[in-house]
Amino acid sequence: MKQELRVAAYAVCVRESEGAAEILLARWIAPDGSKQWTLPGSGMHHGENPITTAIREVTEETGYIAEPITLLGIDSMNRRYPRPHGEFADFHGLRIVYEAHITGGDLRNETNGSTDLAAWHPIADITHLDRVDLIDTAIELWRTRPPLGRANGRPIPLTSSVGT
């Protein structure tokens, strides 16, 4: 089984609108054509700083210019994915999550990219969206700001299978 590692950076952009907190999301198009809401962000380019990745991705996916202000946490996830020719990959994703403020630009949708819509959503209505799990993790990090940058609902493994 092939092992894959992907390091990505994302931005949690929250604003107050008519007394309710709203979060900026982009709608991701999966390889199979299905669509789910996610945070603006994506994989880092080789040699790229994760802050630069978050800034670049917010602009690419939403049209806004963002300024990261706080590191909220680093989420680690493992999944097994099917690959071509009946093979599988053991995928490990490291997702660096920043809080960011919008400092300029205008909301627009990405064209010819991995997302097709960008929109503000009331945080209170997030549970009604078809979304990736990163959104729930990021909102928890934003609300609780844990000292170690780890969402409370995710256990920390006490042992490692690396090298065994």
C-alpha cells in the first residue's frame, strides 16, 4: 500500500453580520464530481510557507485578500483511499489552520480550480451543509483556542506505528 503525505494550510475567516457570526467557505469539487463545503485553503507548494499558502488560497478560491492573525492548530488525519488499478493509498493529511481577517478584495467564485463557489455562511447553520470534517474541527479550534492547537474531540494517539 502506497503511503501519501499532504501538508495543507487553511484560513478561518469569521465576520459579524446582522448580529450573527458568519464563516467564509468554498465549495470543493471532489474527483468523483461530488461537492462539499470546505475552508479556503489547500496543499502547500514545495518550499512554500504555510502562511503564504493560506493567503494564496483565500485569494484563489474567494477573491478576498486575507491576513492570518493566529495559528489555531494543526489537525492530523489518516484515511485509506482507493487509487487507480485497484490499489489503495494510506493517506496522512496535516492541516494547518489559521484565523484570518479579510483586508481587501471582492467575493467571487474560483474558475477552473478545485472549488466552484465561495460564500459566507452563518456558523449556526453549518450543521445543515454538506461539508468536510475540517470545518467542524476548525470551528472548534476557533471557539476554544486550545493551548496545544488540538480539537478536543480528537484523541491523541499514545503510540506510533511508524517503524513497526
